[in-house]
Amino acid sequence: MFVSTCLSYRSSRETYAKNHKTYDEMLPKTDELLASFNESLKELEDMMDSDESVSPGGIGYDDIELFPRVRGYTMVKGVVLPPKLKAYAEKMSERCDIPLFYYCAS
């Protein structure tokens, strides 16, 4: 059983390494990837009901899922939250008494 588990782990690790890029490969593409990510945030903003909540009817499960992700984006230098998404993050931060990470972005 142990040998089978080790072989399975090794195989999974090799597959992952083959299908994913390394940090050194991706770092030179930061500007390109960041621009693409910022465009995706604009699409996300268009899907939001308001700067108060993701879905109509007020705060719900969607907000529990989205706010932590958006909060994490605030620590990345170069990420530009569109106006409605930024207002959403700031309002949710205040409501939850959980600070955003703008001060960490460097």
C-alpha cells in the first residue's frame, strides 16, 4: 500500500509539474497577466447587482464567497479594482470590520 501511494504521489506531482509553469517562467509575463486580470475584474463588476451586494436582495452567500477573494486582490500591486468593485470591497470591509490589504501591495 505504501509503495502504491508513493508511486501515485510521484505520478501526480510529475503531471502537475508538466502542466503548470514555474514562477521563473511566469514572472516576466507579469504585466501581460496583470492587464488580463484587470480586464477580468471589469467583467466581474458587470455581473454585480450593486456596490452593496453581488446579488439582488442584499448580502447573501455570493458575498461570503466573493469578498475574501476581492480582499486578497487588494494586496497585489498593480491590480486595479473597477469603481463598483472597489466600493463593494470597501463597504464589505467596513461592515465586517475586516481591513483590506492596500497597505501590503508593493
